[in-house]
Amino acid sequence: MSAHLQWMVVRNCSSFLLKRNNQTYSTARNSFRYNGLIHRKTVGVEPAPDGKGIVVVLKKRAGQRRLATSYVRVRIRRDARGSLRSLRHLISKNRYRRDLRMVRG
């Protein structure tokens, strides 16, 4: 199933949608670009449980129908600059979407 068709089905079903006074509000970004369920390649960055480094969550290409095993967690224990360099290298070399790269500030 294409990503656009999946987005048409999922877009009004989010756990972050709030309905108040006959209006629908979202507490998170609910858009096609940021939805991790419908795209084949997704990247997530979390802080490490002990506070040292980061954990990069990647979506596997195989087995996407089994949600429990469709994600891989990689821990990066470097300084801030080194972990950012590793993350950029990981995204560019594995040919992830260009819009996932951080904007230079």
C-alpha cells in the first residue's frame, strides 16, 4: 500500500488529537511528513537511559508488519559533536529522506 493511501486512512486517527468545543486540535505534529507509521524509512533520536549519549531508533526494511520487531535501537556514546556527526553520516549513507536532516542554524 502506498504511503499516501495510508496517510488518507490514518490522518484523522491519532492519539494526540483533542476534541473540545466541537473543534479538533492536535498536541503534536500530525502531518504526512512527520508520521513514522506510513514511511518505509524513519529515524528517531532519544536520550540514553543513563544520560550518556543518544539512542537512534531506525525502522527496518523487512518485517514492517510486525511492529514489535520492526525497529532497531543503536546507542551512540560520543561527545555532542561526534554523535551529531555519526547521526548525519548514518542518515546520508543509508539514503534516508533528505527532509530528516537537521537545518543549519
